[in-house]
Amino acid sequence: MASADQFHIIENCLKCPLREDRLFCDLPDDVLKDLQEIKATSFYPKGVLLCLEGQPARGVFILCTGRAKLSTTSADGKSIILRIAEPGEVLGLTAVIGKTSYEATAEILEPTQANFISGQDFLHFLDKHSNVGMRVAHQLTHNCRCAYEEIRSLGLAKSVPEKIARLLLKWSERPLKVVKTKPTEIAIRVTLTQEEIAQFVGTSRETVSRTLGDFKKKGWLNIRGATWYILNKPALEKLTNS
Amino acid sequence: MTGITSLFSLFPYSRLVNSVQRSNELYDLLAPEVREELARYEEAKTVPAATALIRRGVPPEHLVILDAGSVEVSFQTGKGLLSTVVNGGGKVFGLREALSHMASEADIVALNQCQVKLIPQRRFTAILKQHPEIYAALARLLSADLKVAQDLLRRAPRKSSSAKPK
């Protein structure tokens, strides 16, 4: 394994210890051998733009580790954060399969390893292996469901606190396992700025700041850098149900 | 949904014999033998305007192939209905639900008299198991569906509020 910037790069998909945990990567060895032939592995620091909305699609990115922020521009010119892409996701599928431009801008949120596959190679790979088609179809189904869920929930939250509480509860579904917490606490890693959280929930940075301050005063939340501690999950749940 | 007739319960369908369109967005991507196999289970129907082809919150029992006519695809949001119109020409509905075995997120309602073909979901799933190469075609269609969803999301009105927690 090569190492860059204290980050362990897994160059060989066949030896990747994470492959069974990833929907796309949990493929038979012969298929992974083909994948190994067509992918280029890179390490990206925080802030790098993997692809830009409107840019002609060059290929797909498989997020091996790390996360990326997917954003787009609304009809009224505002930046909207669509969602946070998690490890194992394939980015750029819609654009490559449809041979169009990227639908969203993908920005790296934390040190990330990603495999790039050119559009032509990916489409050939997709046609050659039915189990790749199956995984891609399932990921697209999931992505569609997330998009429609987002559409459905637009306007449902009555207040910014409720929207932020929803966001925190969603993030708490992926707690940090390496951080020691009390049984009632949940540690999460938040790499979004307050401005980005504001874009996520459709409000101003100042309102996000004020709301987080209120949550802290009430003893619901503790923020230590990028590690946030949800101290009172039932209170957040109650807020979203009120 | 007042005035909407349920496709699968109330309407006395008429079977089309000669004017069935053989091509649609799914079949166009499949090998002839797979197309033929799917076609064996097709049921062609003509439905009137306001017929609900797929209902939100209900797992559809059929794939719906829209051969002719227009449908409205609508989603309930916190701010009301968000909808888009799809005009005939071989659009297939119910594919995502066939893969996920989940309920539909959208209502799909005929805007005028439509010619449709129905394929039972369980038949489609069985054929998918026999012919996994269909997945590559599904990926292409779902990719287009996702683009529609992302466009809707982009167009959707957003509310900002600065209310404090109670």
C-alpha cells in the first residue's frame, strides 16, 4: 500500500478490505480484475472539485473513502446542496450513461480516495458485466428515491431549527465509532461550514449560527471542531415531530 | 385525489389488437428474445383521462408502458403538488419500484385517453432474474429518471425561515 499525507491508498481493488461493505465494489474477482484495468486511483484533499455542474462528463468517480458534497444551482441562481455522497458511491453516473454534462458539482469534504473510470470504459464495463449493471441500477434507484424524498420534504419543516434538527438526526445515522462517548451521546463528523449548512436547509448563515447556539445552550449539542456531539437526541426528535 | 379513477379496480378496459406500439424505451435497449419474452405478458389497454396509472404510496403491481397519450407525474411536497407532463412515445413507469420492491413516490395520472401496456411486476422480476443483462438497460433508463428528479429538485420552491426553537 502506498501512503500519501498519512493516508493509506488502496490501489488494488481485489485486496481492498472494504469491498464487501460497498454496494458497487462487492463484485466477483473476475469483474474486479477488469475494473482494476480501467480505473485510475487518486487521493484528493479537502476542497478539490471532482467535477463541475455543466461540464461535459469525462467519466465516473468511485468514492473509496471520504465524502463529497454534491451541489447544484437552483432556478433562481442560489447554490443548493443536494446531498453528501458517502464512501462506495459512484459519482457522475447520470451524466456518463446519458452522455450529457455533469448534473452537480462534487467537492471533496475530507481527504478522499477515489477511482476514476473514463466514460467510454465505464459504459463498456457496464455492458460486459450484468452484475455491474445490477449495482448501478440499484444505486440509481437509491439516488432517485433520495431525490424524491428531498422533493417531498421541501417545505415540510416549519422552522430552521426543525430543519437543522432533521439534518443532525440524519447525520447521526452514521455515528463516529472511533470517538468515545457516553451511552446517551452520539458523535458525528461535520465537515460542512455554517454557510454550507445554510445552503442545505435554505436559510442564512446567521440563522444557522443562532440556531446552533440555541441548541448548545439547551444542552442538546456540543461542538468541538469537526466533531459534534448530539447530547439529547430525544429533544431533537421531539422538535422535528412538533 | 378527487375525480381520479383507479386503473386497476374500476375501469372496463378495451384490448387493442392491431394498433399496439412494439417499441418503447425499455424494449429499444433489449435483445429481441428478451423483448419477446416480456411481450408475452403484456396486456394492452385504453384508459380514459383522469385514470390513476400508478398511485403514490402504493407498490405498483404492473410496469406501465405508455404507448400513446399524455400523463401527469406529480409529487406531493410540503408546498403542494410538483408535477411534470410526459407525452406517450414509449415511456415506461414502475421500473424503480420493480427493483426496490417499494411504493411509488409519485402519482401518475392520464391527462387524456391513453394507450398503455401492462406487464405484471412479478413476471418482470422473474424475467430479470433469467436475463440479468436487462440491468444495463435499466441503468440507462433510471439514469434518465434521476435527471428528471434532479431537474424537479432544482425547480422546487424553497422556503427559508428564521424561527427560533420552542
